[in-house]
Amino acid sequence: MQNESNVVLVVDDSPESLGMLNAALNSQGFTALVALNGIQALAIADKIRPDVVLLDALMPQMDGFETCRRLKELLPHTPIIFMTGLTDVEDIVKGFEAGGIDYVTKPIAPDEVIARIKTHIQTAKLALSAQDALDHAGNNVFCVNSEGRLSWATPKVHQMIESLAADDMSPWATIAKLLKNWLVTDPSQQLKISCFAQPFNVVYERQQHEKHLLRINQPKIEKKPTHLQQHLPITKRESEVLYWVSYGKTSWEISQILSMSPRTVNKHLEQIFKKLGVDNRTSAAAISIRILGA
């Protein structure tokens, strides 16, 4: 599978500015998504999480400040950089108060924008890595007594068990019987829970007073084309084409897999590019990989 590139959402009502930034970003290996207004930007952000947003401050209908506030509700950890011709301190402060992290002045200097983008993406990823490490330490953990009965569990574990248990109205009681036997036999080995729709493993962490601290190894779900269709504004057939594009397949190879002509594959790709706001296979693949790897 191809390496995922960083995704930049550019929001500007000027086609000329969008074209210039799109070319500059693509030349540096970024995947550029473009929106002409705040409504389009919110629609894109609802489907795909960019690594950074470049946002014009002055736009008709919904200005950049309101767009920023609404984007932060969808993308609380994504840095937003304002592009503005406004130089008044009051306007700059307004941008920061709306949730912006930085600003660049127009006319835009592409090299400066690229440098700011790289810095903020790196900073944001380091912050998320630290948060992920903290989450990982406790997210899949639960505690039971010697009878296997639940003492407490993190919200993520409760959500996971409810999802996997499906129609079982008392999943913890079902699990307790298995845990009890496992605890008195050999808890050094993982316990495979296979009584629900999808199996998962339980790992023994340590004894905590008279309780047992356990961890669930979350099952890895293989993503399919339907996942792309659920997250992107594309048809079933387009999702199948995009799925194989993300694996680096050529149009001819995809045509053989999906039993269609290479010309039909390319027609589907044209529609995919249009719907995703990208202009090449690499950018479309990067979006697909992001969803399939989530």
C-alpha cells in the first residue's frame, strides 16, 4: 500500500489563489483538497480529517471566522492557519479567538505557507502521539474479581463489548464464566472470547489488591470498499475502483479485477476526482488509505 501523504484543506473563494496553492502543495508532496466557501469546507471535513486547514478570512455568506469556529467542532485537534489581507490587530485577535493557530498575510508567499504547514503538522502529530499513548494505556482496560465479575471498565471497553455482543442482553455475565475458569487455570496465556459475533482476546495485566486488571486486544477489522462508500460521496462501483487504486493497481489491473474495461475504470476515476476535489490518483489514494487505515 502507498504511503499516506499529509492532507491540506484549502478554503478560499478565489479560484486563482486556490490554483496557486494547489500547485505549490502538490509539488511538495501534500494532498490538497479545495473548497470555495465555508459550507463546502464543512462538508469535506465531515468526511475526511485533514492534517491542516488553510482558511481565507474574508469570504461571502460564511466568513472565515465563523467557518473556523464550526471546523473546530469537527476537527478539534487540526491546526487552522488563516490567510488574510487584514493587518489590524483586532482582526488578527479575532482569528485566534475563533480557533486559528497562525496566520499568513496576502498576497501569499508559497514558500512561507509550506514552511508554516510543515511546522504545525509536526507539532500537531507530536501532541496527538502523546495523547494516543495516554489513551492506549487505559482505554482497553477493565477490572474483575476472582469470580470474573466486572468491577469497572473504561468507557471504550463498555462500548466495545456492547458492539460485539449484539443481541446478548447480559454480555458481562456471559464473559464472567469464561474469565473465572481462565483465572484459575493459566492467565499467562491470552483468553480468546469467541461467544459473540466477533472474537477478541483478553490479556492479563496484573493483580490489583484482590482484583484482576485485564486488557482487551481490540480485533483488527479488515476494511472493504463499503467503508469508502460510507465515508465518501461516491457510488458503490466508484468505491470499488478507489479501493484498488489505494493498493497501487493500474486501470488495466482494476479492469481485470472488477470485470470492466480500462476506459470504464478511467471514467469512474474522473468522477471520483471530481467528487473528492482532487486532480490525480495519488491524492485520491491518500484519502482512501486514510479511511481504510483508520
